[in-house]
Amino acid sequence: MSHPIPSSRVATLAFAAVLAGSAVRAQSAPSPRFTGDFRVRYEHTDAGNGTAALGREVVRLRAGITYPLRQDITIRARLATGDPDDPNSTDVTVGSFVNDLTVSLDVASIEVTRTRWAAFGGKFFNPFQSTELVWDGDVNPQGVAGRFHVGDQASITGTFTGIYFVVDQQANNLSSDMAGGQVTVNAPVGNGWKVSGSAAYYDYRIRSLSAAGSGDTRSNRLAPGGNAYLSDFDLLDLILAVDYAGLGERYPLRLVGDFVHNGGAADLNTGWGADVYLGKSARKSDLRYRYGFGMTETDAVLAAFSHDNTTLGTNYEIHTLSVDFVPIDRVFLNATLYHYRPHTGAVRDFQDRLRLNAAFAW
């Protein structure tokens, strides 16, 4: 004979089942991941021509969170110091009578990542293979982007990346945007060698400069009246990278070349750069050395998004020497010297900028 279960016990069992289900969900629920870094820098700039040298201390703080909604969907957000109106720098100069530092949201994105493809929306990390000739490392595009892979790691692989970049949203058909794409091919060639090449095309439509400041236009030429660029910006960007692992685990060799041509400019429309890296800077006791040379003409790139390592946004020749050292895990020391001058102009004296960096990551 069956016996009825008292209602009080039914309630207790139901409550226990709810708690058990919650515990299982809690154990299986993804956890957010927090990352960040802090960097302090001393920078010394000597402009030559008898101009007084300038020294300053600079700090940068970035703190981000990554939350996986599920295995293939991720939300990212990051806070960073720096002027929110300057997209290619997160640095803040210490001074101004101890004013508080400005902090803003420099990443806010949702990403869908599958085996063969990925999609991004919001303000996301740059999805392109790039150097600072065209893209400063602090620039995070905003809009939508997607990526598609073919091949596997043991053979030749190919990647296509496309983007629609909202540069400046305005009313009355004055918005500025960019549509672009990049094809990248990676191939191992045996005996420790690997080659990667990419071809990208970025088609900018800059319809208005009403919201742009001097830090956006920088050294590009402006039309009479200063309300528009003199040139359009239709950039063909070609990158070749060669890696060699035959010098030992501690000293990988990497060679990178970048060539850019702006088909929207009638002249002063070409730039290129080449870098040699020896070593790595990931773990304790790692060392890495770099030498680079670059040249760009005045309208070869859109200066709003190119590097801001020196006082010249475009129209420069630059030599770069740097050393990276990791004394302990998550602590990075760096010394970088930029030796540069205008590529054209009446005054072409060399200038120097030295940066000494200490960075801490978590």
C-alpha cells in the first residue's frame, strides 16, 4: 500500500530540488575574467634647432572584464585613462596641479566566435593584422566586423576580415565611415621558417570635420577653409611577416614589412616601414631587441588613426631602437629611442624622443 507524503515534506523536497538545481547552474555558469595593466613612463623629447628639451612623466591604466555568455558568445568592456577625444592614445601626462586623471570606456563589444568564423559589434579591438604605420595600437574601431578562416595550422591557412567602421555619426548625411577588408595567408615553409602576408583595402568617406580637433586632422593636408581634407583616403596596405625559430627558443627572429599607398591622394601618398625583432618579452628573464625604419608622405595614411609615437603624424622618416626586458613575471621594462625628421620641408633636422617604460599586468 502506498502512503501519501505530507505536504510539509513535499515543500521541503521541492525547496531542496531548487537549491540543487541552482548549485548545478552555479557550478556550470561561466565566470567573468578581469584583466588590466598599469604603465609609468618617463619621456624626453629633444626637438633640435636650439629648442628647449621637454621631459614629462606619463601614466596609463587599463582595466577590462570579459564575460562569456556561453562558449561562443563573449561580452568585453574596458576602462582606460587618456583623453576620450584622442583615439590613438591612452596616456595621461602627470601634472596640472594634481588634477584627477580622465578615464573612459575604450572597449564595449559583443563577440561571436565559432571554429571557422567570428563576428564583432560595438567598439572592439582592432581585428586586422597591422603595424603602427597605418593603425596605432590604441585605436579600437567601432561598428561591426567579421572574420572567416580556411585551412588548418599544419598547412596553409587563409583569413578574410571585413569591417564597417562608424568614424563619426552625424545628421544631414554628414556622417563619416569606412568599409574595409583584409586577406591574410599564413604558411609554414620548413626548417623553422613561417611566412605571413596580408593585403588590405580601407575606403574612408570623411564627409565632415566639424567634430574633428587638431589631434584628429594632425598633419594631413586640409582644403582651403579647413573644413575638409584635401585628399580622400583609399588605402591599400600590404604587410609581409617572416618568422624564424632556428636561433633557439629564447631568440625567435621576426621580420615585418609594411607598404601603404593612398589612391585617394594625387601626390604625397606613399609610406613604408620595416622592423627586425630578436627575442621575446613574455616570461621572466626574456629579452627582445628591435630596430625599425619607416617613411611616410603627408597624405599616405589617415593621421587620426596612425601612430602618435613622435611629434610628426605623417611626413616623416624615423629610426626606432628598443629593448624589452622581463625581470619577473608580469613586469615589463622597456627603453625606446625614436630618431626622426620631416621627410620633406625647408627644415629637416633630426629630433629625438626617448621613452623609459615600466609596465605591470594582471
